[in-house]
Amino acid sequence: MNWILLIIAGLFEVAFASCLGKAKEATGIETIYWYIGFLICLGISMFLLVKVSQQLPIGTAYAVWTGIGAVGTVLVGILVFKEPATFWRLFFITTLIASVIGLKVVSN
């Protein structure tokens, strides 16, 4: 169950980073809505990270949380914000995914 919550926390990290990107593009009151979304997603993500770190090693939990956030944010950047999908970006994202999976495999 803790690993599922950690994945959800990572997805909320992607959401709060994405809200920042959308806020940058928005104007007027819409900007405030994106910042409110950022704060809500940030709060949920941090709450879940704190909860799972009570059962999982903090080093592993934080690394997996950050990895999910980094990979997800890059993918959102490529798919939503039309950032470049160069070979090296995709290569290093792949190595990051392999590292996150490796941490899961070697953790108790």
C-alpha cells in the first residue's frame, strides 16, 4: 500500500510542476487558479510523502518520489508544453526510470 501511495504522491508532484507551467502561460484570474492548483497538489504530494516515509526508508521514498516527478514532468513538458524530445533527454529519462525501478527492487 505504501508503494501505491508513493506513486500517487509522485503523480501529484508532476501535477504541481505542471500547474506552474500552465500558470506561466495564463493571464488574469486564470493564473491564480493555476497557483491554487499548485498549492493543493503540493500539499497532497507532501502529505503522502510524509505518510509513506514513516514506513519506507526516507532515502528510498524521496528518491522514488523525485524520480516519478522528474520523469513525469519531462513527459508532460514534451507532450503538453511541446518541449524537445531529443535522444539524450529520452536516454537519461530511461536511465532514471531504471534507477527508480532498481530502488524498488532492492528495498525491503
